[in-house]
Amino acid sequence: MFAYGRKVHQRRDRSCKIFPDLYAFKPFVFIKHEAQSVKRPKARSGHRIVCDHKNLYSYGGFNPCISDTDPDMQNDQIWISSKPLFKEVWKFNLVTQQWKRLPSRDMMPNELASNAVILRGNVLMVYGGTGVPFGDSCSNFLYVCNVDDGKMHIVPASGDLPEPQYGQALICHGSYLYTVGGTTGYEYTCDIHRFDLRTGIWETVYICSGRDQCEPNGRYRHELAFDGKLIYVLGGGTAEEAFGFAEIPAFDLERNRWMVLNTYGDNDDNTVPQPRRCHGSVQYTDERTGNTSVVISGGYNGDHVFCDVWRLDLKLLQWTCLRKCIFPRPVYFHSAALTPKGQMYTFGGIVKENNKVVRTDAVYSVWLTIPKLSEICWQALIYYRYLTHKSQNELLHMGIPLKFVQRIDWYDV
């Protein structure tokens, strides 16, 4: 049914009918996904995406280049009131490759660009963000959205709330959400606050005041990694500069202090990623070795847009350039997310096309790990678009395990 790691040519059956190329599992190679639905999200930047085993979810975003006469938007009253920001949550089923916009758009906040977003179970957690003009209206509220029905509401909060900002980053540890950094549009911080999901109380963890030389510079549009003890701050910057990766700021939650970690360059040429902000980032743990790695992709340094992909082993602090894993086009202000099995998806962002800067609605994926053989077989079935023509009972009767059949969003087919 499929071939692993090699080129496979077309073949003919006895009636000389040409079959499509056979499926070949190709790790570290970007694949573009063509949407199979008429309705789909417009090109955008500044949005955020997350993934589970079944869907990709996209929150918010920004596009000032959509025409007032666009037939898809001119009768959309919510868009008319929120443009150029998208007051919407979309889901993209990873099997059917169909988009669906969730309801309850009127319950969403007005700050819809450069939010921090985490998916926990079926709950999308959205914190911070900005309206337009950027920085004039920022948020320090936490919203939660049920991705099953689209219902969204604000989470009541008290305590020492962070300053309203955008471009911050989040991690979830136990019953706490930690927010790091961000900007008001004028000032940049790398302060840390945490929100107790049980009590609804904000607490200050660390305010960077210059008392410790290890405190990092203030920044926005950075990314975080977390190993259960240390929070690693990856890149980011300000309107004037971007921060590098040879030295990485890390915050020790147990000791409540910052440190600076020196990283090791790629084994081939001893290089590390160039400084950047507005890049994508995902984190995964290799089931075979147990090592946790973070992968960064794309980004922007103020002059250059990147298309490269780098992996950092958090235990060894070793950078590896994934030289075969290159974006089709340089991109920034996109968003990246990882499925539980190790497939990284990206959506949207700003690209250069014919010497022009434009926003894209492209969805790409790339395997960062080698999954189990059963997962590769499942990917082959998806490739042949065979699954959506059968009912759930038919697929189960054929012997396809329930855990795979349940990934199909039958409502959208």
C-alpha cells in the first residue's frame, strides 16, 4: 500500500488505467494540504494555531488587504465590525482536510492579534493580544473556548493581574498558566506571572528590574520551551531588534531565578539559528530516547525572512539544522503546532511573492519523528482520500481500529 523513504513511480492495472503515485512516508519534508471545503479562512498573520489528534484550530488573526467588495466578506456583519481583525475560530480536520468555522463569534474579544494560546483537552485558552492600531488596545484577560461547540467566555480573575500586553507566550504547568514577556506597543518586558486555574487568582512570579545580570531583555513574539523545571525563552525581539540563540535565557521555577544557558552549534558547521522573532515553535519528546526537543521554523529579523527549520535538544543544548526540512517560501508571523504523534502543522503568515509581501492561507505539515507503522498506514489511507467515502461502521467493519476512525470529523464530511 505504501513505500517508506523511497521514490515510487506510477503503475498501470490490466486495463492500462494509470494510478496516482503510491504513498511514500517522507519525514522532514513539507507537504502542502489543499483544503477540501468551499468555506475556508482567509489569508492572515498574527493568529495562533494548536493541534490535537483530530483537528487543527486557528484563532484570530489580521489582514488589512481584504477588499470591501470581497464576496465572502461583504455581508459578514461580524467581519465588518472587527476588520482587519478576524473574530473567528476555525477548525481543520486532519483527515478530511475540511475547514469549519465555529459558532459564537459574537462572544469573542476585540483583541485578536498576537495572543497566547494553549489547548488543554477540548478547551482553547486564549490570553492577551491586541486590537488595531497595535498597542492602542491590549488585553490581560483569559478566555476559554470549547472547541466542540465554539462557546467562549471570559474567566473571572483577581489578584495581581499582569499589565495588558500582546506578543507574550504561555506554558501550562500543573494547575498554573505562566505568561512570559510581551509588549504594550511601547515597552517590552520579560516579566513572569502565573494564573491559578483552580482559584482564578493571578500572582507575580518575577519582575525584571535589572537587579540580576541574568535577567533577559524585554521582548515580544518569542517562543517558550519547558522541561518541567526550566522555562526556556527562544528568540523574540522588539520593533528594532531580534534576539539570538547562542545564549538562551531560562527561568528556574524551583529557585525562582533567571540563568543564561550556552548552547552548542550544529555538528556540521557549529552554527546556531540566526536571531529572529515572529517564528513558529513546537516541542516534542522522542519516544525512543526520551529526549525533549524544540523545533523553531521561519521568522524575521527586521531585514530577512527565514525559511529554515532548527531543532534544539533541551538536554544537550545542541542545535541541529534540519537541512532537508525547508519551508517552500520564507515566512513569518505564521503559527505552528504539533499533533500528539509528531506531525508539525503550520498555517498562514506573511511570505514574499514576486517581490511583494503578502499573507497566505496555506497549510503545510512535516513529520518531525518516525511514528509507529500503524500511524504510517493510516497516513497512507488519508493520502488516497479513501476514508471519507465510507461510513464509520463500514470502516470499523473493514478492521480499521476505532482510535483512528474517531479522528474523522464526520459532521464536516
